Amino acid sequence: MNRHLERSIQLLQHSRPKLAEEEARAALVQEPGESLAHAYLALALNAQDKHPEAIAAAKEAVGLAPDDSYNFYVLAAVQSDAGRLRDAREAINQAIEIDPFDADNFGASAAIFLRESQHEKAAEEAAKGLEIDPEHEQCNNIRGLALSHLGRNNEAGLTLDSNLARNPDNANTHAVKGWHLLREGKTKQAYEHFKESLRLKPGNESARMGLIEAIKARNLFYRGLQKYFFAMASLTPRMRMGVIFGSYILYRIIVSVMNSVPALNPYVPWFIYTYLAFVLSTWIGPKLFNTVVFLHPLGRQALTKREQWASVTILGFIGISAGFFASYFSGSLYWGHLPAIWCLLLLVPVSTFFSFDDRRNMLIAGAISTAMISLVALITLGIVYNQPWSLELLPYFYYSILGYSIAANWIHHTER
């Protein structure tokens, strides 16, 4: 093998993708038609989140050697990380067709099913890989995580413990074990596994995110939210949308019934506020509680700049809302409760701006957030100057929030 290719794969294994990219390009200068060099280049680019370039390099590898299953394996991996799960499924199926005796292919296939929230299929596909290689680390890890999602905690724990016993220094297994323990509510043990994973592999994204979640789970309120998130994550995207639509319809029915019963009328506003508080907490809770992580010595290092900015922005909107509420309850601004509520509702589009991985989706969310903020500012100015049209705009704002939240939920889940 070309020495540059050897260096490239070694650097990838040590989480140094930029240098790995340089070595892969050096190999291509010497051998432009070497498919393996294009495949390694794709993996190096992918590790730097350069998804379009990574996909192009992987397709070049496939074009040069269409009979090599590894090239389709790499193409599936980079397409999966780019959120193109349908394309990734086609690529990994092609890899399995070329080489049905490679456990790596079944591990990659199981990983795609896992990202699609098809946990039963993920467990089955991983089991196929384990028939070929019973000690295959990726297949064991994915099977363990899929079983955890399915609520088969004893089987999941045994699978992951066996994997760690064989290789106690596997960073990925420690991360998966951490997520499994977190789902079981064993926060302290999960925290230790995430920390160990990051010690072994500082760039492990799954462990970084898990460490943040473990720190936030120390808060009793967030722990309840986390259980809700885990329950939703166990569902398919369509089932999640069904839960969201169903809960909204149930909410409307309950409000209608309460309005028709005079004795329950005084409790209607409190029920509405409780429902809105829950909906808002599911949107902004993870980012808001990142402020707790920021105060933790290790957690502060785990947060990315984007996550830090998200927390600061959300706190800013909450601060503005609190100011309006204070003016309302003090009697200095009799309509202060309205912009206070609007600022809280604006957290829905603002928070999703920081949630999307796709740059185009981020820009769209940013544009919509700006438009909604402008609409609220216009309505508020209209109220200040006693303009009748200001309140006429309110339904458009409320319906836009509802429509946006449904659309963003769908896009967010399909993006992953």
C-alpha cells in the first residue's frame, strides 16, 4: 500500500482528519486512479463535516472500482452522516450484495436503521453481522443500543458489558453504554462512561453529547423532560408526528369541554398556560439547560460555540419576557403580559435555528425567526399607538407559530 494511504488511515484512527486529508491527496497525486485513496479522502472530509465534498470523493471511488464493496460502504457512511439516509440505504445494500460475508457492511446497515429510528430492524441487521463475526464491536454496540430503545434493558446491558469485557478501551462502546445507562436513569454511572470515552477518544461526538445530557440530568425538572425525549426517540418519525398532532387535538378537546362546563371555566387559562409551558420546554429545554452545563468545569469544555450562543440567546428572550411580566404585575404596563407571552412563543423558531445541521435549513429558520420577531415588534408598536389593526395581526402570528412548529419537527426528524 502507498505510504501516504497508510498514514491517512492511521491519522483517521487517531481523529486527525485534516492531516488524513492531506495524506490522501498526496496519495492521489502519485496515483490518481487509486480508488482507496478517494475512499480515505471521503472519510477524512466527512470527519470535518465537509459532506458534499466527501460524497463526491466516495462516488469517485465507486466509479473507479464498482466491484469493491468497501467503496459502497464508505459512500453509505458519508451519505448517512449527511442525512441522506435513503441514498445511504441504497449504497449499503449494494455493498452487502457484493460481499454478504463482511460484518462491517451489516454494522453500517444497522447504523442506518438506527438513525431512521427503526430499532427492531437495526437489532436484526446487527444480529446478521454477529452471525459472521460474534465479536464485531460495531454490531454489538448497535444491537445493544437498539435493544435499549426497545426497552429490552437486560439484553442490552449484557451485550454492552460483554463488548467492554473484550475491549475495555473501546471509546465507542463506553459511549453507547453511557447512553444505555442514561436511558435507565443511572446518571452517575452514565457520566463516568462518557468521561472515559472522551479520555480514550477526545473527538467522540456521541460521548460529548452524552456527557452534556448526563450533567443536565442532575436537574430534577430536566430529568423528567429527558424521559419524554427518550420515549419520543424510541418512536419512528411518523409515530412522533402522530403523538404531536394527537396531543394538540386532545388539548383542543379538553379546552372545549372545560369551556362548556361553567365550574371549570376559571381553570381554562391555567390549563392553557401549563400546556404551552410543556410545549415550550420540549423546544427550548435542552438548550436552556446548557447554561447549567456551562457552570460545570468539564461541561463547559464539552459545549460547542453554537450551543453556548443558543443558551445565551434563549436566556435573552426569557429575560425580555420576564421584564414585560414584571411591568404587567407591577401595574406599570397593563398590556405587558402580551409581549411577555409572545417573546416566549418566539423561542420556538429561535431555538430551532440552532438545532438544524443542514445549512439551508438553518438559513430558512433564521429568516422565519426574523420575520416573526418583526411581526411581534409591529404588533407591539401598534398597541402602543392604539392602532386597531395590531390585534388583527395576532391570529397570523399564532397560526404561524403552530405551522412552523409542526413543519420544523418534521424537517428536524427527517434531517436525522
